[in-house]
Amino acid sequence: MIAKIGRSSNLYGALAYDNQKVEDGNGEILHLNKMIETANGQYSVIKLMQSFESHIAANRNTEKHTLHISLNPDPQDKVDDETFSKIANEYMNEMGYGNQPYAVFKHTDIDRTHIHIVSVCVDEEGRKISDRFEKRKSMEICRDLEKKYHLKSATEKETQTNAQIFRKVDYASGDVKRQIANVIRNVQKYYHFKTLGEYNALLSLFNINVEKIEGELHGKLQRGLVYSALDGDGNRVGHPFKSSLFGKNTGLSAMDLYFLKCCQSLTNTNIIAAKKALQETVDQVLNSSKNEEDFIKKLVSNGINTVVRRNDLGRIYGITFIDHHSKTVWNGSGLGKEYAANAFQERWKESKDAAKDKSTNRKLKPVESGNREKSSVTEIHPLFDFLQNNNERNDAEEVIQGLGGLLNFSDSEDSQEHDFARRMKVKRKKRH
């Protein structure tokens, strides 16, 4: 069973979406908890909202007060209404919302019968209910409910989904736009990065490049992002795609906001711990490596990718570390001056010069071929291997949730919900 948690300031919209399913014959209200009931069992959106008004009025400072949660069993699971109600109640109790008013709706408009729960995260005293480590807690509750009610585990399904989403772009296989969309629409949920350079380094692992463009259109300055596919050598292939083709969360404004939030999270204890662990690993590997290729290969075995950027003369001008354990991305200078590009340029230049001198000396006397050094090939860490391990996944979720939920964008709602919200927005504009 998979749980999706959406937060917004639009209580009316959430209730209207679910109640519309009921009116269309594609859903029903299964259960009401601490809600005002009607004599005939029929409910309008306004009537449902009355149960939440006192809670919202008690705390005007919490902007995203509305919770819209969907619980989705596997399509092969046959869950009756009574069990659905029990699952909803136990889930809300464990999440800390058991004493809140909430409505449980069953949706039957698609082949996967599922339930939606609408509530608020402000209690009757006006206190906001903590959402700390919410996603991790939700996953653990779902695993327990799966065992209790003999439902199919979503762990294996989630791993398969990640493997399909986070796959390198293969330009030759076609449908490049869809391949790029699969990555960039989801990567923000898992990884923490603070600059466009760090974002680009991460995307390069998937054979994707992102670039900021600026120009004038009808006398106005236009700024945006374009995404391109890369071949195996890192060269752009095909035509670029505007970010607007992939949704607003992939555009420049959304990414600038995301970078800012990630920068603000640098004082978070989980991020500090992740940074320190990465520094220690880089130090250990650097001290035991013969050269750049050996260094990169050893970091890969530790779950860390290294992206090195060079100019036309071969000089290093940038280095980025991607730690798949903590799901964090760091420019070398962000770790400290001893990890900046110049430090590695000088260190590896010295090792190359020493290797050249050694090679020159070898020319003066024959050496057995078995003693010659072999150049190692740079590897890419198998993406999301760590998500396949429950302990590693929980560690990653803890880092992500430690950011205060900033990685959870609005994709927690399904596409139908987005369409419904868009139609309501259009209607409001027409009325005005």
C-alpha cells in the first residue's frame, strides 16, 4: 500500500474534488470522524467544511492547513469497505491525527480502488500537529498495515518504479522528452542540491543537461531553463526542450526557490552529519588513491559519484560529489577549500608529472609487462541501489524529511486532482 500526503491551503478544493466523485457515482463517503453528521446521510461541500471551521479559525498562521491523503493498496488486493475504514482510522491514529475531524472517501473511478482522507493539521486549540519525519513514519505505518491486513507489500513495487523512472536517457531509443521528464519531475523528491551547477552534475549521471537562457521577447527580458539529452561522451544530442513542457516545478523560478530552501537547510543536523561523513570518506579515499581514476573508482564503491569539469586546456575548474547514501550533492568548494577544484588540479597534476617521470625512466630499462600499471575506467554508481535496501532507504528518508518536507512538491496529488483544481481556477476567473 502506498500513501500520498498532500498539503494545501484549499480545504474547499480538496472536499469538492472528493465529493464530486460521490455525486458522479464514482465514490462514496465511508467514514466520518468527529464530523457533523446529517439526518439523511447526504453531504454538500459547505456542510462538510463546517466541521473544520473552528480548527482553522483557531490558527490563522498555518498557511497549508489542509491534509489530503490517499491510501492506495495494490490493484490485486480486494479490500472491503469495513477494512478500508479500519485502515484509514489506524493510519490517522498512528500519524497523530486520530482526534482530528476527517472524512474518508472511497474512489472507484479507476481499476485501482483506493481511499482519500481529508483533514486539517491544526487541532481545536490552534496548535499545529508536527509533521516531522512524516514520510518515514507514513512508510512504516503502511508496512505494518500491510502485514496486519495481508496486503501486498509496496516495497518491491516502489523499487521497480524507481528503476523505471531513474534510468539514463538513451537518445537512440526515442521518446527523449518522456525519458527526460521521468527524471527531472522526480529527482527533487530524493536529492538535495543548492545550485544550478550541482543540479547539472546530478542530471549528467542520467545523460541530461540543463542550461539557463536569457533573451528579449517583445521588449521584455525572458529567462528560463532548457533541458537536453547527452550522449555517452557528455555531448548534447538532438534539440533542447523548454522547461514549460515538463511542468512548473522544473522551471527557473521553481528551481531558484528550491535552491534557496536547500541553502537554508545547511544548518540542519542531518545535512551537517551528511557533509561531515562525505568529507571523511573523500579524505580516506584520497589518501589511499594513486591517481584521479583510482580516486573516482574507489568513491563509486562507496556510493559516491564524482563529476569533474575541465576547460579546453584540460585544467579542472569544477568538481562535484554526489552522495547516494544521504542523497546530497556538493560542489567541492562547498565541502571546504581543501576539496575545491584547484586543490585537486594541483594534486593530480603532481601525480601525472610523477607518472611521466616514472615512464621516462622506464624507457631506459626493460620492464616486464605484468608490472605495468593499467588505467582504470571511470564507473558510474548504479543509481538507486541504496533504495533497494530498507535500512538505507530509511536513512535517506530521514535526511530528506529533516529538510522540513521541502522535497515534497505537489505531485502527491494525482493528475485528476490537478485537472479539477485547474477547472475550478478557470471558473473563478470567469466569475470575476
